[in-house]
Amino acid sequence: MTADRPILLRAGAAFAALVLLVAALGVGAAVGETAIPLDIVAKTLANRLWQAGYALEPIDEGIIWNYRLSRAIVAACCGSALALSGVILQSLLRNALADPYILGISAGASTGAVSIAILGFGAGLLTLPIGAFIGALIAFGFVSALAVRAGRGTGAIILAGVAGSQLFNALTSFIVTKAANAEQARAIMFWLLGNLSGVRWPDVGLAVPVALFGLLVCLWHARALDAFTFGTESAASLGIPVRRVYVVLIAVSAVMTASMVSMVGSIGFVGLVIPHVARMLVGVRHGLLLPASALIGAIFMIAADVLSRIIIPGQVLPIGVITALFGAPAFALILSQRRSAL
């Protein structure tokens, strides 16, 4: 019986996490400019998934299924992916300030997006999300090459990321200033601050597999991440293939971040703050830290998206504004508590 207890605890924790996530998705689908009762949300899902035949208002059903539910799912995937990327980079680089955008991915995505939207690259065959994804991968390739040339260490990766971010941010600003009209500049700025308004079910088909794949890869390497806490030499002495793990996990972090940024734009503080919050709740063991970060990131992003729609009546704020308004004070509080503990 004693041997079965850890398994039961893990199963119970997984079930509780699933319930929390489903509840958050339900709230995300129910709350908005027009409030819709949760039972209507449940009946809409029953109609759409199992043809239950409940008599519902077509407008309510359309809002829930075509707009809010897909948006909530993508928000959850985005929060999970960014939080996981933050855990990976903070562990591998051993830097509490590392976040997914330190690799220059967000800056490259911005350049790719404005190249499609303003310069017309792709001759109309490439959409803005595809352009953002290509730009993110180009930026990651540039930063990786620069880091390898500079020495492959953690400091080299951070410095290369800063240089890459500055370069691609400058390119984005140059394109917007030189070629965009007022309407294009406003649209691009709104997208750069994070925007879930255009998310639909095809985006769910990309976001869910990417987030699940990233979580599984991270959990598979949880023991290696624990070893990296004590440095690369300690990890190597424990039999961890340091270079392979570095390449795999940083590449997974890059793919997750690039995929999410290409769909919703640049959203700050999620990958920076959520891993610290999760460590305060469950500790530093990555077997617990990774799923906890994914869950907290998902719930936080859903809540931020709901707030972005209701905080100002009749107006939708960029979701990056909401995450920064809550993330910056939270990070300041975490830093102050760390200082008081020393």
C-alpha cells in the first residue's frame, strides 16, 4: 500500500490539474464583452462534440465555439509553452533573468511579420503568422551561429541573444518608419504587443501539438535539468550528454516560442515570472516544476486574455499589456523576497 501511495498522489495531482485547466477554459469561454452562463458553455460543447441537441441561441453558441473557446485554448497553450521555455532557459543558462525572448526569437518574429505586412514579401502567398515564424527561426539561427562562434558558453548565448534582439528590433523599426502608413503602423504595433483576436480553430491545431510535444520533451529531460542546476561539469559527471541536451532543449524552446509568437505576437513576462512562481509553490525538482509551470502559465494567460477583453468596456487591450501590468510587480515582489531571504 505504501508503494502505491506516490502513484496515487501523482494521479490525484494530475486529475486536480486537469480540473483546474478545464475550469479555466470554461471561464475563458464564458466571460467577455457579453457574459454567457457556464451551463450554456457546457451545452455548446455537448452540441458540437456529441450532437446533444440542446436548444441554444445561435449567437451565444457561435460566440462560444467560433470565438472564445479557440481563443482560450490557444491562450492556454501559449502560456504553457512560454513558461516551459522559461524553465528550460533559466535552468540551462543558470540565469534567473533568462526568458524565451533572450534568444532573439521575438525580435525576429517581429521583423518577419512586418516584412510580410508592409513590404509584401512572399507575393501574397505567405500570411503574417508564417512570416513571423520564418523570421523567428532566422533570428534563432543567427543567434545560435553567433553564440557558437563566441564560445558556446551560457554567457555567449545571452550576449548573442541581446545582440540578435537589438539587430532585429532595429530592422523592424526601420521598416515601420520607412515604409508603413499610419494604419499599418498601428496594426503592427497592436500585434507586437500580443493579440489573440484573430485566433481560430486552425491555430488550435498548431498550438496544442506544439505545447504537448514541448511538455513531453521537457519531462523526458527532467533529470538532466535537475543535474544542470549544479553546472555542466556536475551534469557531465552524472552521465548527462551535456551538448546533446543543450541542443535539444534549446531547439525545443525556440520552436515553442516561435510557434506561439507567430500566432499571438510578443507577450512578455510569462516565461520570466511563471517559473519563479512555480518554484515557490513546488520547489526546484523539474519533475514537478515543469508541469506546474505549464499549468500556471496556461491559467495565467487565460485570465490575462479575459481581462484584456473586459477591463475597458467596448475595447480589447493587447494581451501583452495585461501580462506586463501583472508580471512586472510580481517579479519585483519575487526579487524583494529573495533579497530579504539572503
